[in-house]
Amino acid sequence: MIDWAPFLKALVASVVYSLIGIIMFAVSFAIINMVSPFSLRKEIEEDHNTALAILIGAVILGLSIIIAAAISG
């Protein structure tokens, strides 16, 4: 008989940590959006500010790596 308990425990832990990571990422991005002295959406979408889009992409990647490292231990 297959023991599903370790699998289910790992699955639940993965889902919980994923949700925590997504929430932390969303809060971090909201803080970045509030701190910036201009509208990120307007600058990127309407004014086609490529440099800002690249910068925000780098910040997103950095936050993701930090959150992943913190969650994985």
C-alpha cells in the first residue's frame, strides 16, 4: 500500500509557501509603487519608458530570488 502522507504534507507545504511568497511579492511591489514619485503604469504603458520597465523587471527578479531563498531556507 502506498503511503500518501509524506506526499500530501509536502504538497500542502508547497502551496502554503507559494501563497506566502506571492503575498510577500505583492506587498513589496505595492510598496515600490507607493514610494515612486510617478505612476509606474503611466510611465511604462503610455510613455513607453523602456528603461523603467527594465528596472522594474530587475527589481521583480531580485525580489523573487530573495523570497524564494527565504522560503526554501
